[in-house]
Amino acid sequence: MFTKAFPWVVFVAAGLMLLLYYFGASSGNCSIIINGEEIGGLRGVACVTGGLLVAGLAVVGALALVALVLAGTSMVLLGVLAVFFLALLFAFSPVLAPIVGVAIIVALVVRKRKEKNPPQKEA
């Protein structure tokens, strides 16, 4: 229950915070000065909205980049863990290591390869 409700609560809270910020920025006296010209009113609100959209895109891009880095790091650590486990296996079982090695080689040689175009059965 908590795992289904929590993302929705966070989503709704973030949406309400953005709406409050947006309406707070639009109802306040926000004036933007671009090239010495003061922009206010509806054009000022449009500029503020554009800034919020760019900031939102930057946040989403940063989160995606962090997710990719964390996924890559977890794959590297998973590989290191597998190598460490195999090293421990070979170190603590010198009698079992040659048998497992031969079994792996035999399994690779004997395995059946799938044909790309299986023969068609005639009716």
C-alpha cells in the first residue's frame, strides 16, 4: 500500500508546490529588465514560466544522468562481486575447481545452437 501511495503523494505535493510558486510569481509585482527595458504584466509572467520550464528540464536531465551513472556503477559492482565470488570459489576448493572448469568447457562445446531457419514441416 505504501509503495503505491507514496509516489502519488510526492507527485501531488510537487505539483502543488509548483502551482503555488507559479501563482505567487504571477500575482506578485515581478518585473524583469532585459536590455534596459522593464518587462512586466503578462509578458513578465510568460518569461517567468519559460524560466521555470527550462529549470524543470534541467532537473529532469540531471536526474536522468544520475540514474544512468548509478545504473552503470551498480553493473560494475555486480561484475566485481561475481569475479570476487569466483576467485573465492577457486581459492577455497582446489579439488572442485578443475571439475567445474571442465564441466563449463564441456557445456560450452556440447550445447545445441539454435538454427536461424528451422526446417518447415510439410502437411
